[in-house]
Amino acid sequence: MSRRICGEPIHTRPGKSRVNVPLPRAMKMPDILRQPKRGLGCTTRSDRLVTIMNSYIHGIRILPRDVKLFILFNLLANIGFGVFQLVFNLYLVELDFREDYIGAFSSVQTVFMALAGLTLGGTIARFGIWKSLLSGVLIFFVTSYVVVIVTQPVMLLILSAIFGFGLCYLFNFAMPFILEFCPPEERQRVAALTFSGTSLAVTLGSLLGGFMPSLVHRLNGETGDPSVAAYRLTLIAGTTIAALGLIPLLMMGEARRSNAAQELARAMTVDSPDERRQTRKDLTVFAAAAGLMALGVGCVVPFYNVFLTTLGADSEEVGYVFAVGSGCAAIIGLAAPWISRRLGPLNSILLLRLSMVSVYIFLVFWPAYGLAVLAHAVRQTCINMNWPIDSTFMGELLPPRARSTAFGLRSGTWNLGMAIASLVGGWIIVKGGYSPTFVIMIVFTAISAILFTIYFRRHPKVRSGEIAQGPARLRTAKRVTA
């Protein structure tokens, strides 16, 4: 018997569900690889895009309830953080602090984020993911309210330390939560969706943070640039939006009841000395690559909103720039699983990290406003696409017992690098301007990308094929050859 799929005759044997498609004898392997894909029903490119979006929507519907609540919590929390990220440095400038103090504030914050990251694995193992996350975000919310009231420099630095501890727990629970409560086949999709949602939330937060100070200033009947009071009220409003994220967090069921310590003990296996040694090496390189990248990024990111104002932007325009960057990251970031399948995880990581700094090469020599906007959008998008790819790759590569430790170590080295870089970067900017910090970012990000790719390309699990790292079409060719 025969039937037709997309106009091609398909022959099946009676009583058999398996489809046998005879290939022409003269067809060679390259010809097989060049055949058009028919999995989407011979549709146009626009129809395929609609199919992909429908796939994402369907994927959200079938997710466990607690995962959907976590995504909602993540959105609300990051809207508030988007307001804080945009406005707080401008608020410090309005209080007559310079870039060197802003760098010191950021440095103290990130040092304590690093210290908190080192406690992440042990805290999850002892108290569980939900309790650890709830404790961290409560610290974050309370400190966010207090830090906009205090203006004394030393007290601000002390609050910065407490704020950094809570911020670490807000940021670094996405992958442990996804790995714990998501089906394995959905992890990369959910990771991409979560990080894109984060970018979308930061976009909304940036828009709010951009126009709210001027709006509050005008409502008070004042003219000119926004006052300290306008910035302060904006920060309080942003923190209130973030605090609404506690509602979906408290509505969770399975995540609240889970005992991470028992589940971790069940997941542990008796490793040989060689396996333990390999895991330690993997953790070291994973953390070192994050620290090197942070040394570059930390010289630029904490000061970028102030840099835009030196090019003539006001607070509203800075808000629009941050919103555009986060919006691009949110939309394009959904393509991260597709890029990973097409190029392979390691090739994708290398390409995205090097692409992130490509525009900054031109910005060193031509610090124009339009180029600065483009550089910010490219950096946001590449980071947003890179994060779920390398996190999912490491989650599959490492044994279950080492995953929380891995993300905690990465958080620790990342924030330690950011602390050092922001402290040094603020001093460099005051003495020599912004261009030297862009050069530092380019160099350290390239070193990080090359180290990560070279080491893990030689990893035993990658070389044996246990962890796929090549393009999907090459993996298909290997299977056909076999």
C-alpha cells in the first residue's frame, strides 16, 4: 500500500507502522544532507516561524505548575530590578557621587554576591531550593527599600553588601530550579524562555525607570532635570513591583514540599577517583571562564548608563536604550535552542561570546551615541543567548550532585571578577576615560571564550559522543553512516 506525504509516495508494508523510504542507489551522503526538511509540512518560512512560536506556547502550557509560577516570579522580580539597575547610578550621581564611588559601591555588592554564590550549593542541599530562594529574595526586597533612604556613604556601602547577598539568590536559582523540576527534554527550551523573559522584564523596568523620574518631577510642579526625590520615589515603586513576585512564589506546591537534601543523596553515585578528579577539573574551568569574562564585563556594565549620559543622553533616553537592548535579547534569545542545535553548544558559545565584543572594537575609536546603543543591544542579546546554552551544557555534562556547586562557583567567580573590575574600572574611567575599559572587556571576554571552548571540546564525554557538541546535520550524518 502507499500514501502521499507532501507530494512524495511513501510505501509501507501491510500491518506495519514503520515507514520504509527507499533511497536512490546513486544518492551519496552530501545529497542526503542537502535534502529539504519536510517535518513542517512543506510550509513557507513564515509558516515555520508561526509553528515555532506555537511550539513555545504549547511548551509553556504543558510545563509543571511550579515552573510556570517560577517564570512569573522571575518576570515580576526583574521588572523591579530593571528599574533599580537603570536609575540607581543616576540617583548616586544626583547625590554628587563620582564614578569611583559608584565603582566602590558596585565592588562591595559583587564581592558579597560572590561570597553568597559559594554558599549556594550547601544552602540548597540543606534547606531546599524553595526555602533558600525565599530567604534570599526577602533580603533583597528589604534592603532595596532601605538603600534608597540612606545617603551616608559608609552606610550605603554596608547596605550594598547585604543587597549583594540577596541579589545573588535572586539571580542564580533559575538553572537549579529548571534542572530540578523540568523534564530533561524541555530544559533548554525553558532556560531560553526564562532568560528571554528576564530580558523582557528588564525592558519593561528600563522603560519605567526611564520616564518615571521626569514624570514624578513634573507632577511635583518642578522643572529641569529630575531631583533626588523623583529618583527615590522611582526606586521605591520599582521595588514594590518586584515584591509582587512573592505571590507566585508562595503559591508553589511541589517546590515548597521538596526535600533537596534527600533528593540530592538519592542522585549521588559512587564515583571513582578518576571521575571525581574530572569533575573538579570541569568545575575549575567552568568557574575560571566565568571569572575571566567578568573581569572584562565588569569594567563596562556598571558604568554604561553614565557613559550614555556623557554622550548626551538624558534619563529617558537611557531608559529607551536599555529597553531596546533587553527587548532584542528577549525576542532573539528565544532562538538559542535553535542555534545550539544548528551549530552545537560549544560552537554557539564561542560565536556568541566573540560576537558580543565585536562592536566594542569600533566603539574604542569612535565613541558615537548610535554605536554605543548598538553595542549595548548586541551585548545584551549575546549574553542572553549564551547563558541558557552553556548552563544546559554544563547541567548535562556534570553529575547531579555537582550541579548546584557548579552554578554557585560560577556565581562566586563571576561576582568576584565583577567586583575587582568595577573597582578598577571606576578608577580608570576617572583617570583616562571609557575607551581603556572597552579594550579590557574585549581581551578578557575573548580569553574566556577560547578557554571554555578548547577545554570542553577535549572533554572525554564530548569526544566519546555522550554529550553532543557538533552541528545537528553532522550528528545526523554520523547516525546515517552508522
